[in-house]
Amino acid sequence: MTIEVLEEYQPVFPKPSYMIVGIPDAGLVGVIATEYLIDKLGLKEFGSIYAPDLLPPISHVKDSIASAPIKLYHGNNLLVFHSWIALPSEALYPIAKEIVKIAKKYGISTIISITGLPIQDRLNATVLNAYWIGNSVEIAQEMEKIGLLKKFGDGYIAGPYAPLLIEAKKENINNFTIVVESFLDLPDPEAAAVALTFLSKYIGIEISVDELMQEAEEIREKIKGLMAQTKAELPKYAAGKPMTYA
């Protein structure tokens, strides 16, 4: 199985500190967050992932120009990994290894993933709880000290971020996942806003989520096709179990 990074060039800054990962899963929380980051921070595309043996035959089209659907962006001391397609379950481990490979190449110290935690009464929830899952004692101690997210505790996480936690640990790269209560199969911009509010404080970059909240319905309509594609993959990630369970 071949994975290629296309059209890559060296980012204009030396050794960015953080890599933010947004891959479609519960509530599309991660991809809503990373797309908002890309837009509001003016991040620049510097590469894309091409994996014909692993990914469906889908291209991302913008301004009538087709390109690979998994892209890499940089700017503001960040690398961002953003997928415009749901990843097949068989692609999760190879893609996780590629993310870690890219992180090592650019000297990333911490990978930050963003995902949703589906809850039954999400429609009536006025406050969304946010948790952290880390891959090292060091990350756990840091998160406990910061105290802005709740400790996930015991349970499991399934889907694209599960192998990334392990692959990053194997290469001694810190990785933690921001887990926000969300819908399962409806796009959830409000959950993405909760994740971005914490991320803004953690990385020290101002990220206003006002527009994200104002545009919530527009965003839901815009990405309903991606949600439908992701919904078809979700049961394969957890083999019939909940996506994330604490």
C-alpha cells in the first residue's frame, strides 16, 4: 500500500510546535474545527495525501480544480492535517503512521486531535462537556495541571484517532485528543467551538468562535454530504459498539 505526499515544500517557519488533526467521525467535530482554523487563521496549503490503494476514488474540488482530498496546511506555528473524506477503516492505521511521519519530519512536539463524544440527549444539552485523552504520563500531568478539560477516565475510543494515539507514542511524540460531547451523525459546530476555545488557550493563539456559532446552520447544510459518507463508515470503526465510551 502506497501513501504519497504530493506538492510538498518546506514551510516558511522552522519547526512548528503543534499539529492539529481533523478527520471525519462523530459529529464531524474535528473537521469543522480544522476547516475553521484554516479559514480564520489564513493557513496555507503545502501538501496533500495520495493513497489510491487505501482511499475511495474521490477528489476534492475547489474553484473547479480537483485535488487529493486529504490536505496539509501551515501557518501560525501550526501544521494542520485535514481530511475532506471519511477514511475507510482499513486506512486508519496506515494514515496514522503517515501523520506521525509528517510530524517527525517537521519537528512537531505535540499532536492535538479533535473528536466528538456522542451523547443521547445532545439536542437538549445546553452545556457540552469536554474531556482529554493522552498518550503519555507527561501529557496527563500537563492536562491535570491546566485543568480546563475533564479527565476522560476509563473506557475506550474507536475510530481514526485511536491508532494515532498509539503510533505517536511509539515515536515518542506527545498526542492528546480533545473529546467534546456531540451528536453522532449530525454535524456539530457547537461542539467544534468548545474544542477550539480550549485549543486557543492551549496554543496561545486567539481564535474567536463567534462566526462559527453564527454560521452553524450554514455549516450543517454545507457538509451534510460528508456527514452521510462518514455515517456509513462509523459502524465499521467500532464494530457495532459506541464510538467512544467512558
